[in-house]
Amino acid sequence: MIGIEISIRIGTEKRKEFLQSFDMFSHIHNERKQCLERTLLENVTAPNRFLWVERWDSEDALVEYMNSDRFNALMGVVDALGKLEDLRVVESVSAEDWPK
């Protein structure tokens, strides 16, 4: 499985709008079910610093998504409401596949 992790810092005054945007992006229909998971985590020691995590079923699906208008809209929201600190493409390993 492959995914992206986006580190974002949001101003206090934009927090509510950012959370609403995450909710909106989370409910966008994914016809082919290629996005397996979309999660938003907040750093408890640094309020308004978030990690947006998406897991995709294949690298091709992720590349297609990252070249889409939907991803460009997401990056526009991040730019308008906060500051992009980092964006990483990550490979996930299942706990079942982890060496014992």
C-alpha cells in the first residue's frame, strides 16, 4: 500500500474552516474505491499542526490522484488556510507482513 502524508500548520483563526474542508474532502465519492483511508491527526503538543494521511491501493492510483484537479484543490485549501510544512509519499507495511 502507498500513501501521502501532508504536514500542515493552520492559524487559530482558520482552524474551523480547515476542519470543515477536511470533512468535505473526506466525503468526496471515490468511484473506484482506490483511496482506502483518509485520516487527519492533530499534534497534541502543538495545537493547529496537523498530519493529513491518505492510503491508496496502488502507486498508479496515487499518481493519478496527485495529478488531478481534486488534489490541486486540496493544495489550494492548504495554501489558503495555512502553511504546507511537508508532503511525503510513503509506503505502508501491514503489521501482518512485519518480521517477527
